[in-house]
Amino acid sequence: MLSGTVSTKEGGLEHGKPVLYLPIGQARESNEHPSRIDKLGALNRASIQHLLDSGKQVLLFYMIPRFRLGRAAAFAKEWHFGIQREEWLSTSYSVFEERVEGIHRQLEAMPDHPNLVRIRPERIFCSSFTPARCVALLGQDPLYFDDNHLNSIGAAMLAEAIVNAMAVQGR
């Protein structure tokens, strides 16, 4: 489940409608039910294992850091009007890690396999340019189209990481 209102722990809130992901045929449980993530994780791992057993190469993507839309929108206005920022537009790496802990725990539970390539975008965008922060721009160049979708610059950085990860595994 993606939650409706979440604290950024940096003085802001992200708003949105909750989105529930339920396995087909499963009864609706509480959104906070701890077994939900475990059930979905097991289903995802079974699907991935089926692909691997079929000889397919699987790219397993971990979460991309996201930003409060208000901050991204404010940056877009600054950029439009040519206002130069003194500091990086960023979010806390520890808050990002806390948010995605359950999802990443499920991904880490997937056993290694010669045809499994793990892609961890936070290794590109977090603590790479400024310590303990996930960045949304490099200099004056935005990396995101909105609060959680990479633009062509951010996507090119991620694509380079994908190619490098595949090359390491001889693909």
C-alpha cells in the first residue's frame, strides 16, 4: 500500500489517495496488516523465480527516491524564472530508507541467481553528491519530471547504471 498522507520528517506532508495492492482472490485486510507485505513479497519472488527458472534474465529494480511534489513544483517555478539555488534540492536518505524498508526487505529476500541483476537507484541519487541526502537536481539541472519520475537526465544516469550492472554480470 502507498499511504495517503506521509510526513517527510522535514517539515512537510505528502498527500495522495491510498493505493492498495491485493493478491487476486485475497480478502481485504487492514492497510497496516504486517502479513500483507510478506504475502505480496512471496508472490513477487515466486513470479521472479519462475522467470529465472525459465532461463530469463531479470532486472530487479529497487525504489527510486521520491520528493514532495510541493518542493518539486517550487523548484520548477524557480527554474522557469531563472532563480539560482544555493543548496541542493534533496530529501533525507534515512527517511527514504525508512519508507522503503519493507519493500527492500522483500527484494533482498530474493536469492541471488546468475540471471538476476539488482538495480539500486539510491546508489546513484543518495549520498553520491551530498552526504545523507537524495538529490533531485545536479547543479541547476533537474533529475525528475515530477515528485517520483525521472526525467531524461535522471533516466540517463539510471540507464548507465543498468548497463554497468549488466556488464558486471557479463550480459
